[in-house]
Amino acid sequence: MIKENTGIPKYKQIIKSIEESILNGVYKRGDKLPSINSIKFRFSLSRDTVLLAYNDLKTRGIIQSVPGKGYYVKTENVDTQQKIFLLFDEFNGFKEELFNSFIENLGDNIEVDIFFHHFNHKVFNKLIYDNIGIYNTYVIMPANLKETNLFLERLPTDKVYILDQMHQELSKYPSIFQNFEKDIFTALSNGLELLRKYKKLILLFQKDIEPKGMLHGFEKFCMKNDFEYEVIDKIGDRAPERGEVYLIPDDRNLIRIIKKIKELNLVLSKDLGIISYNDTLLKEIVEDGITTISTDFNAMGKRLAEMIINKEFAQIENPNNLIIRKSL
């Protein structure tokens, strides 16, 4: 297994030997590998050398450790060169676009496991804790959860990438993110001429889910331009009125408000307006087109993949645009 004076580090020789044994059928999925100590004494190696080899195989998902029992073959696919932990807040149409773009631009022999914390602090913490040391790279979407830095400090700094929302306490990590405060302010400013025909702007803002920057940018715009405005946390039994513009971040409430508008025989764009967040193909068609404030999720996924492949440290603000359609 181990040869002297080959110019190949001994830990890499261990890795290659185990990979070849799996390919040749010596070890199959579920088989137990020799213990660290047995390899250490047999080849007169340091424990750290053997552990380095096993950790490489573990982070690539080829082997797994069982506390108190040892190391076992997890898969017979030894081609995986990198394994990525991807933690989303939730999954929806535009997150799917982001995910697909990310996967398509990663290249071969990279495996991605996706998880969701659903804006739950305990779930976020447990997912991080349960996956320490298993992956080469950790991509984290912290959403608006507080003190996520305390959990991420358990991971090697050079293996963590922050996605979508960026917080000050996470500034030491490479990231690609949306500037929600600037984006909504700029988008509304670009649509100011159309917004002037309405009397009131209403933001649907669920504080446990939506980024605070969105609220701050909205209020800043309304105060600067002397708009009457209101912030609500749910549609509920609210009846839309003429002269209102609704800014709706999530698609469920977008459908609810459209349904209410139809029930009240109001005409979208003529009687009231809608601005939705995050563009999809469906929003190009519904009601002859829904105006959106949207980042380019395809570009975000592609750029994230490039950063990981090139081991690049960068903090990138993803572009955002107002897409004007008939609903405004």
C-alpha cells in the first residue's frame, strides 16, 4: 500500500489504495475498512497521516465513520472529487432555477446534497452540526435567521460560502447576495412615474421570512417620495381597494390577491396595481403579465459555481431589475 521515495505523499497513497480496492471489488458498499491504528502500525505512519486520508475519502462521500465502530465504505463510486453541502431556506420556482444553474456549471465529479431549514433556527443549527467534516464545501443560505455566525464558526472558514442574504457578522465569508434595501428602493424609483397614478403602496411583509432590508428600502422610498404606505403581515380578509399597489414577495399571496381582485370585479392596472418579487415564466403570462422586482437567479447560480471551482474569495452583489408588465 505505501511506498517510500515515490514523490507521492503517503496520505495520497492510502487514498489511492482504498479507491483501487473498492474498484477491484476487495471492498464493497457497507464493508468495514482497516482501523486508523492498524494502518498506522503496519506501515509505521503517524496517526495524522492516516486520518488525513480517511477525512479526504469521508468528505468526498466515499466512506463514512460510525462512532465507536470505525470506517465503512459508503459508495463504490470513487470518481467524486468534491462534495458540497447546500443549505437553502426553502424550495420554490426561482430557487429551482438557482439550483439548476449551480449544478449545470459545477462540472463533473462534484456531488451536491441539498437541505432546507425552513426559517427554523433549531433546524439550521442541527443541519450544520450533523454535517461537520463531511463535505469539502458548505453553501449556506442564512435567510433572516439571527446569529448564524455562531453555528458557522464550527466549520472551516475557507469552506463556507454565503448565498442570497448577507449579514454583517458573516462578512468574513465569500458570498453572492442580494442587496434587498438598495434593490427595492432602486426598482420602485425606476417605476416612480407609473406609481404616481396610485394613492397608496402596501407591502406584504412577513418578518420571520422576508429580509429586513426589503422593509427598510420600501419605507425609505415611500417617505422620500411622499407616498401613503402600509406594511401588513398577511392578506387575511383584507379587501383590495382602488388606488392601491400591492408589493408581494411570495407567490401564494400573489394568487390570493389576484383572486380577491377578480371577486371584487376590479381591473388590474386600471383600479389597482401589483408588483411581485422574483420573476418566473408564469408571471409573464398571468393576468397578461405581472410586474416583478427580480434578481438573476441563473447568473447567481453560475457565479457561485465559478467561485467554488476556482476557490475564489469574493463578495458579489447580484444584479436586480424592475421588469414592468401590465399589472402596474
